[in-house]
Amino acid sequence: MCLGVPGRIVRIADQNGIRMGDVDFGGITRRACLAYVPEAGVGDYVVIHAGFGISKVDAREARRTLKLIEELEPNKERS
């Protein structure tokens, strides 16, 4: 089983000939390889697994998934 987390691309740059991007995961930004998702651009959501973008995902579905992950956080106050 693998876990892929959706994030929003905030910047794309070439790094030594490899398409890389800064991806925002609800306030935390990480660098990820975007070579496998050439159709994704700044503002798009992509599923990241082990530092690699593996698929582009609909923004609505990405937000829904992020909300579900947030609800799983331990010790989080529930309203």
C-alpha cells in the first residue's frame, strides 16, 4: 500500500535538467519531482508519493482529501 498526498504547485523550476516544483501541503511547502506529470502547472494539484508527482488531481477532490487527512490528526479539537 502506498500513500500519496495531494498538494498545490506554487513554483516550477528546472533543476539539473529535471522538472521540479515547490508543492504546498496546507501551509508546508516541499520540493518534489514533477517529471512524471508534465501536464501539471502552477496552481494545479498533484498527488505526491515519496517526493515524486505521480498524477494531477482535480482541485475539489484534492481539497476534500486534505480535509479528511486533517480530520485524522490526533489530539485535534473537534467542533
